[in-house]
Amino acid sequence: MKKVSQGTIDRLILYRKVLSRLRAEGETNVYSHRMAQLVDRTSAQVRRDIMAVGYSGTPSMGYSVEGLLEGVGDFLDDPKGQKAAMIGIGNLGRAIMDYTYGRHPRLSIVAAFDRDPAKVNRIIHGTRCYHTDDIREIVRREGISVAILAIPGEEAQNIVNELIEAGVTGILNYTDIRLKTPENVFVENRDMLRALEKVAFFARFNNREE
Amino acid sequence: MKKVSQGTIDRLILYRKVLSRLRAEGETNVYSHRMAQLVDRTSAQVRRDIMAVGYSGTPSMGYSVEGLLEGVGDFLDDPKGQKAAMIGIGNLGRAIMDYTYGRHPRLSIVAAFDRDPAKVNRIIHGTRCYHTDDIREIVRREGISVAILAIPGEEAQNIVNELIEAGVTGILNYTDIRLKTPENVFVENRDMLRALEKVAFFARFNNREE
DNA sequence: AACTGTGAAGCTGTTCACAGCG
DNA sequence: CGCTGTGAACAGCTTCACAGTT
């Protein structure tokens, strides 16, 4: 596959959500201009992004909502599905599990880990919680490729090392530390304090949108 | 002030954190090359970013850790301080309050809101929780400029309207809906499911870092 | 007439590379 | 010498604008 930018992926994920709402509203077709309006972008950009997935519309009808949804889904998702692990089930871990539960057909959190023995063996939304000592074993056995870090920073690097060793190649990092990872592992940092600082900065000036 | 990109702000926030660690470790000076290494960027970019804050180093010593820290702080922070409100104190709201509590000298969460009467009037880390009906009054009275949305999507737009009317100009949106806001309000979207989808996508290929 | 798909132009942010300095 | 600060080159992404299609 040719290279696709992070921006394009971000937007495709957004288009998918918009499209599924359109479908729910009974729309069968949509023009790039309407899509653009719904996500606050230009129509040219919408068309470019859609080029990346290899789906084509027609000048007369625009895009088929159903067809484009499928095209975007095939592009973004692994057809075999992907499994994720939640590391840490404090308030944040639980919030994310609540929020994502049952929302995605081909991507789901199938295991949770915590080092508090009181939490081990609990079930959250059908997902079993294990001890962090068992990360390597479970991740490997389940074929988990994505991990969400919702723990305090101190332990993070060690756990990440184990995750990677067990086959994880994508990490969603809510920790405030900078992880050291090999080239082929994708890390998305989502430090919440840093996000707040950023918003505070731009709140001080009259500014552009995201 | 001239225009500064979001990327530069993101990195300055990061530099600040790195610098304060260096200070804690007793370092008094630092070169752009070392900074670059610590945040995984090029030295040229570090120097460019620092140009934006208007601080200067010297060829012989690089940058003074103390001086640069102060320069970056003066650039990023409002000297009068800024106040933030937390909207929603479910798991996510509490996680963020725990995590950010006492971590920033010039930016703090001074009020929380929830519509569950059982939560109203509780105190979390010294922060009072009010009913969402009182948002307009409290936000205005306290001079709150930033809000963090940690509620289900349905209510979000209405609450945002009130927040903006009361003077909020920056929103950190953990909701999955796209907010409609006037030009001069800055919105940072942090939908957690979308973040997970993104990581899952890039986890499938051997990829670049953030 | 209005849309898609897309070369090509335009822009923004990043990196190069070097003058100037201690 | 090795560093900073920065003009200039470069790269990547976004937008323009239009040929092709129905």
C-alpha cells in the first residue's frame, strides 16, 4: 500500500462515523460537498481522502452511503478483526471501557490488566481482568495487537517492553511519559494535562478550529 | 503576536516538561541537540520552536535551563492564571481531575458540574461540584475560560452553548460529537474510540512514530 | 449543470546549511 | 571548534481549477 498520512486516517475515521449516521437517517447518497460541511473541511479534501481508500463515486449521484461505508471500513479495519488490551482499570481505564464497549464491530478490548489483586478476576463488560504479571502470556495467547495505557507513568516503560515483546504493535498512551519503542511500533500520546494546557493557550487568543 | 502553529505549541508544552525534569536533575544548561534527543525531534526544530517564544541561548552554553523554562512559561501561560471547569464527573471526569490535580501552577480546575443530584455539592480535591443548571452563573462569576467535556454526547451541544455564552473560549472535548461553536472558540477533540481506531490502523503496518 | 477525480499550484511546517560568535 | 539563529531549500499536505461524465 502507498503511504497514507495520519491526517487522512483521522478524517476517514470521522467520515465513517458521519456516514453511519447518514445511513441511519435513511440517506442513500451523499456528495463530497455535504460530507465536507458535516466535518468542517473542503470538498476537495474529502475527495482526496476518499481516493486513498480506492472507492469511486459518480458525478450524478456522488457517493453511495452504503458503498462508501463499506469501502472505508475495508480500508481501515483488519478483516480478521483486532484485539486490544486495557492496561490499568482505575477511573480512566473503566471510562474508556464503558465508552468503547460494543461500539466497534472489528476492534474490541478483550482483556484488562491491573496490579491491584482486588481487581484481578473481576469482569467488566464481559472482559476479564488479569494481573499485570500475566500480560506476556495472555497478550500472546489472544493475539492482542493494541494496548491502551491507563496507568501511572512509573510502571509504564516496563509494561510496554513486555507488551511489545508479546506482539503489540500499537499503543495508545494516556501516561505522561515518553515511551521508548522500536521503529515498528506506533505510539499515540494522549496526555490529558498537555491537552488541557494546549486548549488553555489557544483559549487566550481568537483562533482557528482543530 | 505573530501566528504560532499547533505543532509548535504541542512541542513547547513538551519541552517545558523535559526542562523541568532536567532542572530537577540539577542540569543548568542544555543544548538544542540534547533537547531534540529527549523529545525525538531534530535540533533545528527545537531551535525554531524556541525562536517563537523569543528566548535566546548562547553558542557556548546552549540554553539556560532555568531561563528557558521561564521563557516558555511566560509564553504559554496567562500571567494572571486561567481557570478551567470540568463538565461531568463520571469515571472520566474524576480520572482527569485526579491526574491534573496540583500539577500546574497557573492553570487549574476550579469547578465541576454534573446533573446527578447525588454528586452535587461533593468536593473533589478541594473542587466543589455544582449542578449543571448553574453553569452559566458560576462560569461567569469565576471567570472560567476553559471547559473539559466529559459527559455523554447528547447533552454536550446545549451545555457548550451555555459555556460559550458565559465566556468560555477553549473546550477540550472528550465527547464523540462534533460541536458547533463560533470562530473564536478553540476546540480540541479527543474522542477516545477514534484514537483507538487510529492506533489500530497504524498497528497493522510498520510505521512512523507520532 | 453539477458532480467526481486529479494534475498542478500554493502553502505551511520542517530541515538544511552556514554566517556569526564565544 | 561547536554552538545558536536564520535565510533558503525542501517536503508534504491542502486547495484550485478543470477535464471528463452523466
